[in-house]
Amino acid sequence: LDAMSTKRGQSWGHADDFQRGAVLTALWPLATNAVDGVALAALGCFAISQEDSALFAPFVEGMVQIASHGSTVPRRVAAMTAFSGTQFTVVSNALPQWLRDPAEDVRLQAVLLLPNYPGDFSENALRKLADDPSPKLRAGVADAIGNGKLISLLPVLKTLLLDPIGRTNPVPPLTTAELQGGGRVWGSNNSDVHTAAGYA
């Protein structure tokens, strides 16, 4: 169903047989399926652009509930990932809770959502989390600064560039074949703070 309805800006691999809103409505019950794989597959279909946020609006409250109280961390992260590129008030209200979550991957996804909500709260949160004990989170802060083009946080980025993780023991470079195949040494699942800051 997901592949048979067009996502704006994502026409590759998507046909235009069914309207997107009808597909999301049909998939929504699967987002809370007892089987993790089914739920994760359904949640992955809800990523949507800001321009199409009206289609997503009926599911926002439910997605925030899954992101906050889902039965597994991967479900929670998948629900949060769907909010990338959107700006819903209910999400900005949930961010403080997500940033304090005991699960590292939940905190990381919250960090990556901060550039969607520019302002003092987001900038202060990124400054504070730049000192987090988790290198994965510090790399995520660098990604968030780069993705948000947050000029005021360049001093934070400079500090992260000097982070010993990745600087003293760099990730081995990718071969040309790996790069052409889409390989990368940076991104939200990376713990190399120095390299993430360099890319940012």
C-alpha cells in the first residue's frame, strides 16, 4: 500500500494508484500491531514532508503516544522518526521528556528533531547535550547542528570537532565502491563524534 501511493518528494519506488490519506488511514491500525516487525513496517510508512502535514495531522497524537509509551524502543524511535521535517506543537511539547529518556536511541532521535523547532530551548538543549557521556548522542548533536545550519552553535561544533572519539582512533575510510554503494561513516547511528562534526 505504501508503495502504491505517492509521497511528495519521494516518487522513486512509489506509484500513484491510491491517495496518500486513504493509505495512511488503512495502515494506522498496524502501527500498534503486537508483532514488532509489522508495527515497525507500518510506522516507517508515516514519514511525511511538512507540505503534506495535513495528511499526517489525524495521526499525530497517536504517534506521540507511541513515541512516549511504545512497548519497545525501536517502535518509539520509528514513531519519532516520522516527525522529521514537521513542526507540530504536540511534538515540541514532548521533546523535553524524550530528551531525558533512559533509552539512548530515544534521546538521540529527540536530538535530531530539535532543528525542526528553532529557538532558545533547542539551542540550549544542544549545548547541554554536547557534553553528554554518550558519543552517539554527541555525534547526533553535531548532525543536528549541521542539519539545522545553526550558526550560533558553531563554537559547540568546534568543541565536538576536537572530541577524541574519532580523532584519536578514526573510522577506517570507505573504499570508492563502498561510497558508490551508499556507504557512509557518519549519520544518526554513528558514534564517531569528530567525523560527524566534520560533516556538519
